[in-house]
Amino acid sequence: MPAKNHLSQYQREQLVKTLKEHENPYVREKVLIILLINDGKTYQEISEFLNIAYPTVAYWAVHGDPDNLDSFLDGRREGNFSKVTQEYENLLLEVVEKEPAEYGYEFGRWTAARLAIYLEQVTGIKLSGSQVRRRLERKKYVYLWAKYSLEDKQNPEKRKIFKEKLAEYLKITLTSPERLQVWFWDESGFSLRVIKRKTWGKKGQRKKVTGQRRRGRVNIMGGLRYHDKKRINFVIKKGNADTFYEQIKLLNTWLLQEWVEQGNKPENFTKCSAKIIIILDNASFHKRKDILEKIAAEMPNIILEFLPPYSPDYNLIELVWHSAKEYIAHRLFESVEQLEELLNKLLNEGGLIIKWERKIKNKGNAVY
């Protein structure tokens, strides 16, 4: 390995000039390797910094001649060095912005390999998926989870009407919570299972992971009060109409207790306490006729407001579920009971800190 400061002043100046001015990015990369070595960086540090293979760094450290810039061309010249033409690149950037369905494919998203195959058919230029990926990365593309869109299933008019109604509810509850409270209601499951099969291992080796997934799940049903972000959540065995009715009764009991603790008489609860607007989705068990009739008869303070179809973005409790799952994602649990204990601390005892202004990815639209 060349020593630190092995370049003369003239050699360094020439290399810096080449780094700034040369049109070939591969030449600039090799020149940068020499300059970094001159600054005292190790091969490993340069490899990690430039995201290139360690042997590549080692090779050019020895074979790159600072007095002969042609040595950095690796015997290849522009024209036959790169297969990619400007037309190929333009087509790549055009295709990647469109849906595969527009080209007659049934799959839902482009991968670099799929792009390479399609573009070879059109242009006759054969590249690997990794070569296409690098081209896209140079154009500032990144491979991320796509946003799951529900817009094609939504009714804009119904959403507009509901949004206006919800805005009015929220305005009242913020100024007069003693008159009206808005609760966002939903169900969610939290599992011990590890779904992704990624695991850490040494480079060049691939570990086997068992096909057995760890069993265990905690189902939660509950609500979020808008004006003070109070959360009430219950562990349930299964989401169905009878369970839904029982949890609404428990919520009503909790509200009655809160009413009494504020110095009010329990017999005045039905007539004098706040109206409770519960925002919830259109799950079939939420709408079972006999359950709706029982809630209306036994708990007249509670009014159920159903979201427009395919509109989870209007249900603020989705942000609670998302934040809780994010919190527990990389934690270890020895049992379902341990997971249940943590969820109670997060969801009911204020242990979960939520950034209410954030957006949820993969939920169709941004949650308000």
C-alpha cells in the first residue's frame, strides 16, 4: 500500500484537476482512490466510502500511475466502454415512471431486472439488473416501498362531505369538550411472528432461516380521544360484533367514571354529559343491526359515525397502531404475556410518544 503523502505536489495538482474536469466517471473514481490513499486512508475505508469492492481499490492503488493519466482508462475508451446510449437512458427514465400494466405486464412494480429485460427487448442492448440499478441511482432514483393507493376505490364526493363534517366535530371538541367528544375507534393485531426473512450474516455467506414462524398474537380494540389524545384500549380474543358491543360498553363505563370523578352525579350522565362521536370503519361487525340498536338504546350519548369506504386516512388511531408497531418492531419478547404487558404501557399508560404531525406510509393517503 502506498504511503501517506507519497504524491508530489505536481502529481497531486494534476490528479485534482483530472478529478474536477474529466468526463469519464470511472476515471474520476480511480483518481479519487489515489488521492484518498495519499491522505492516509486505508483500502477498507476507501472501499466503504466509495461503495466499491476492496480488490478494486487495491488494484488501482498499485496500477494507477499518477504520471500517466491514460493508465486510469483501463484499456477502454468512451464509445465501446459503455453499452448505454443516450436513447437507452432516456427510455429507461421514461419507462420507470410508468406502470408495468401500460406495457402489457401483469406484475405491479418495476424491479431493475425487469427493466433490464424489457429494455433489451426494445433496444437490443443487454444489461444486468445491477447495471440498470446503478444507472437509476446516478439519476437520483432510490428503491423504496411504494405508497399503497386506495384512490381508485374511493368516492371523492363522500370523502369531501365527511371531511367537512369531521372538521366541524373537531372544531367543537377543541373548544367545548364538555359538549362533544370525538373518539377514533379501530382494531389492530400485534404479532410475535417475524415476517421478513432477512438476517445478519458475514458477507459472502447466506444463512438459512427456519420456515417455522413464532406463534403468538395480541389483538387490540380501542379508541383515541381527539382533544386530549387520551387512549383507551382493550385486549380482545377476536374482533366480532359481540366483542365490539362489549368494548363500547366498557368505554361508556369509563366515561361515566370520569364524569363522576369530575364532581357530577351519575344519574345526570345521560342527559348532561358530552355527546360522544365515535369515528370507525365499515367492518361488517360494526354495523350488525341488533348491536347498533342495543348501543342506541343503552348508550344514547354515543353516536357512531362511519368513515367513507376505503378512507383509513381519516382515522387518527391508525397513527397510534403504526407508532406502536414501529416501537416494538426490533424488540424481543419471550411470551405473548410480555408483549401484552408492553402494549398496555404503550397504549393505555402513556408510554408511547407519537408525532401527531407525521404521515403513515402505505396507508393510501396521509393520515390527518
